[in-house]
Amino acid sequence: MKVGITGGIGSGKTTVCKIFETLGIPVYYADTRAKWLMAHDPVLVSGIRALLGAQAYFADGSLNRAYIAQAVFGDDEKLGKLNRLVHPAVAEDGERWHEARKGAPYTIREAALLFESGNYRAMDKMITVFAPEELRIQRVVARDQSSPEAVKARMDKQMPEEEKIRRSDYVIHNDGSQPLIRQVLAIHRELLSLSQKT
């Protein structure tokens, strides 16, 4: 079984995934993997160079993330083209990764844009990690040293939380109102029983 975990920036997806990992469930971190593929997948590298120019990479072949962010910021067309290069490459890579983990009862794919990219369609179940906007802004400001305005601008580009919740099979509340571990364990037990039926 393939399970997707998503949630807005600062919702605590990584924390939730770490709990699943302690339960022995393999987790594919799509955003981390995307950065690796953007520097190491020859087809993707040539596509990015064609779209954004040679400045998208440093001389050692590593990603010039600051340049890329600046190049697509405020240019929805260019950002869309970049996403159309990256998302299919990550989807294929994630599929290979999942196939290599057939021994696990289920695997998890963690990605901020699972719904936006359409990759949620390849998942058997979806989990959204939810936290109120004010709390998410506080977390990201503390983590990234960004301004609240910059964080809010990034949030506004993501699907509204209510829509993610509506489309999900499970919701984990990461706002301090309920213990995280208890919520994860309840979902884990249900997914284990579902995986035994398939």
C-alpha cells in the first residue's frame, strides 16, 4: 500500500514521518529527493538548464537554489514549467523506491504538494497533517529565519488546508491539542490491518 502525507508549510509533516519511521515504516521524502534529482538526473538537469540557463547550477554541478528561486518567483508560467519537469521525475523515482520496499506493510510518500502536483492519485490513502496558520507561521519563522510576510506568501501558493483535509482519508492534528504519537499509532494500526487485506 502507498500512503501519502501532506500538509501546509510548518504543519509538522517531517515530525509525523519520523514517528512512522520509528514504527518501521519506510518514508520517501519527496522534496529532499527532488533536490537530489535536480542535481543528479541527467534528463532533468538538461531540462532545467534549457529552461533557466546555465546559472541554475554551480561549476561543481550542484543546484544554485537561490538563483532558481529568484528566476521563478512571481513568474507562474516559468514555475509551472519547472514543476512539469520535476514532478514527473520525482513520481517515477518514488515509484521505483516503493517497488524496492515490497517487504514493508505500506510505504509513505511525504510531500508538501501531493495534491497540487496530482501525485496523490498514485496513493492508496492520504493523510493531512494540520496546524493552524498562526502556529505554522511561527514555526517557519523560527526554523528558516524568514519574515512572517514571506512565509504567508509561500502559504498562499499552496492549496487551502480545508481542501486538503476534505480530500484526505486521515487528519493528524499537530496543534498541541492531541498527542501526536497516539494519533499516528491509531492510523498505523488501521493501515496495518488494511495492508493485510490487500
